Amino acid sequence: MKASDFLKKYEREQGKLEQDEEEHSLQAHAKERAKHPGHLNAGTPYDWEDLEAYRKELERLDKEGPGGSTGDPKKG
């Protein structure tokens, strides 16, 4: 095998290894999540219910202003 052929093969293999490592590393995943801060991808179903109730309460506050709620978003 010629040295140039060996170098080409070596570079291809190193490129594949670097791509595989980058795709599956914790650091790469963290960077990808940091690019999209508005996307939530964690929590229990109860957390999601609380988040929805919180968002509805914020919408209500935007429309009506403070003071119109009894404190329980399910009653209002």
C-alpha cells in the first residue's frame, strides 16, 4: 500500500470517528440543547400539567390584570 493511500484511508477513518464521537457525546448534546432554549424536553406529566396551568394563569393576567384569581387556576 502506498503511503498516500494509507493517509487517505486514515483520514477517512479519523473523520468518521470524530463525527461519531461528536454526535454521541454529552457535550455535543448539551450544545444542541443550548441552541434551542425554548424547547422543553424533560419533566413528568404532573410537571407538564403545572406548566400548562402556569401559562394559562399568565395569559389570564395579561388579559385581566392581577387580583382576579382565587389562587387556584383550576377554579378560574
